[in-house]
Amino acid sequence: MNNKIEFMASIPQIQSAINTGNDGMRVKFDIPESDIGQAVRLIMLRGKAFKVTIEEVE
């Protein structure tokens, strides 16, 4: 089973998109409807640590 989750996303242009605090950082993503099937798999990772890789696309 492939545990890799991939989807397109962007950081919204709102002030609350990136928040920093004493315990780290919180980032919000906008995900297109076409990629929700993959992104919803993140729910299974709630409370777990995981690796994030960001790759810019044109």
C-alpha cells in the first residue's frame, strides 16, 4: 500500500494563513476540489508525526 499523499495546494493570501507561536508554526492551505480525494487522507494522520516536502510548480 502506498502511504504517500500528494495534492496541489497554495497558501491563501490572508493574514491568518501562517501563524507563529511559542510552540511552532501553523500553516493553512487552499486545496482545489480536484485534489480533495488525496488531501482528505490527512485526516488519518491526525495526532501523528509526518514528513512534509514542498515543491514549487509553475
